Amino acid sequence: MVTEPKDILVVMVTAANQEEAAKISDQAVRSRQAACATTIPIVHSTYWWEGKLMSDQESMVLLKTTADKFQALQETIQRMHSYKVPEIIAIPVANGLPQYLEWVQRETS
């Protein structure tokens, strides 16, 4: 199987805390909507929300998935997330180790 890099996505999600990040990660991988979830336990985010400048400590999850799994993954994240408008950003992979790209494809099949 030849996997094109454009078929692979890295989905970035910030979560309120490590517990929420872990729950999202576990469900995404367990359901095979993502091959892997990497959590960065502490990130600092500065952003505008409802007219106020906010500065919060959050956790970030990087989910490795395929384009065809994105919609289901996004729905899972939205269902589990505590934020009204969670950050869910899909970034297409421009290039990568072919064996890794094939692994992502295989593990989300």
C-alpha cells in the first residue's frame, strides 16, 4: 500500500487540562479515528474570547490520522470537549517517512 502524504493529517486540539486531553486521546485511538495521540501536558494560550483577552494554561493533543477519518474524529472531540468552541485544526502532512505514513493509514483502517 502506498500512502500519499496528503492523505495524512495532524490534528491539533487544546484541552482544559491533562485529564480532558487524556480522555480525548484515549477515545480517538481506541476507536481508530487516530493512529496516535501525543499530549503536551502544559501549554500557555493567549487569546480573545467574548471580548476579553484571556491567558490560560491548557494541554495540547496532536492526533495523527487520515483525511477520511477527520470528520468522525472532529465529532468525537466536540462531544467530549468542555469548551463551547474547541480548537480543532487539521494540518495536512506535506511529507514524511513512508513507513510511518503507511502505519498511520493501517492503524486507522
